[in-house]
Amino acid sequence: MGALLKKKATRESACGEGKKAYDSARDVWLRTGLSPRVLERLADADTFNSLGLPRRDALWAVKALGRVGDSEDNLPLFAQSSIAHTPNANSEPDVALPPMPLGEEVVNDYRFLRLSLRAHPAQFLRADLTQRGIVRNETLRTIATGKRVKISGLVTCRQRPGSAKGVVFMTIEDESAVANVIVWPKFFERVRPVVLGARFVAVSGRVQSESGVIHVVADQLEDLTHWLAQLADHGTDIEGLARADEVRRPIEDHREARSLGGRQSRLIQLMREMPELAGDLDVTARGSAHAPTRKAAPSA
């Protein structure tokens, strides 16, 4: 976003308008006409870092925009307001906000951008992971087929292809590399909540290497999502389901399924587990992105 703002300013200058690059949150607000709410979202996403404003300082600056009584930031509508010309209208003192710790910056990157270019969450937890015998994912390249290993990482993708007879494939990543995990159907039924809901997991199993592709066949799976709370004092909002997941709403209404025939109930189950299927069949799946669930308006 920061690069886009600078590009826009560069285009304006090239068009002969003589406008320089943005130099502050207030400058962006006045020249673009964006609402303070939109600017707040941009600040959350650390867009203003390209202007030399860290996330916390940018939020502070954006929160001050548009206040009646601040003669510097009033829009033209309020420029002649008597409130804008009160003696103490612009008397708010300068503040020095404490810098945001790197771990908290990473959490906020994932919270608002779903990724971070600063650091990987796993690197902050590496000492505790090593103490539990969990190795980096990159070491899988040096481990022989059939050997047991324990790895961990953020869950980036879960897939259960129809042709795989119930096998679930998970992709996890730590600060060193990604790793492929196979979860057999019988084991999946035992750890379903962890497979479908955990954001950070530890996986134990045997290494399987075929045609240059390395997998870990899981026989133990532990939910370590709560460890991510160590990255920031206020916990973490790193989402438990990724956009690439086939199953984003793994909730099945068993009562409805039992009341219908086998083939039809199976179709309902598939649409619940794979909302994208509803779009392919040109029908709506309740609670899917194709037909968002809406709460009924309260009766008068």
C-alpha cells in the first residue's frame, strides 16, 4: 500500500500537477479524501511505515484526524467554525510512544495481512521447540526414509481430495522451510479438531520420501496454537483456517442429513465441507461465501 501511495504521488507530478510525494498521514488524508476509518485500516496494515511512521505512531496520527477543534486538521467545512478558533484548539502535547516489540509486529502483520515479511512466528518459539525435541523442517532433507521425526509449524493448507479416499494432506511451515504431512483416515478421526482448527501444530511420524517429495506420515499431532500468545502480550488473532483450505466450515447438521436419502445427504455434506462446490453446481450452500448467512431482523 505504501508503494501505491508513492506511485500515485509520482503520477500526479508527472501529469504536471506539481504534487510531491506524501509526507504524513494528514497529507494522505487531505489529498486523497480517504475517510479516517480507511486510513486506520491502512495504518493497521503498516502502510505508513513507508513514510517513516511506525504502526503505533501512524494509528495515533490517524486517530487525531478530522476532530472539530483542531484548526490544523479541520476540513474546509469546519475551517470557519468558532470551535476551530478557540485558544486551546491545538494544544495537545507531543507524545513519545513506546516502540512495538518485533513479536507484536509479527502478530499484527498476520492479523491484518495474513503474512509477515519481518520474521516467522516459529523463530520466536525455537528455544522451546528445541527443548521438546522438535527439529527445523529443513532437516527433513537429511533424514532417511522410515526414520521418526518431530516437526512443527504454522498450518498453511489442508486438503482432502476426493480421489485420496479420506487421506488429509497438510502443509506446515516454520522459519526454515515447508513440510508436507500425511494424515491417514483412521488417525484423522481421532485428531479431527486439531487438523481442522489448529493454527500451529507439532507433528510426530515417520519420514517418507518418494520421487524427491518428502512427507511425514503423522501418528501424533499436537495443537500448539496457544504458544503463539507468547508473541504479544494481548495474544494472537492468527486465523485458524487458511484461504486455501478445502474445509473452512467443518460443521455438519446431522439431523438434516439423517432426514434425507443417502445420496442427497452426502451432497449436503460435501457442500458444507467444500463451499466452492456450491458455485460449481450453481446452488447455494448455507453459510458459504456464495450465500452469506444473514441473521434475521428482530421482530417488532
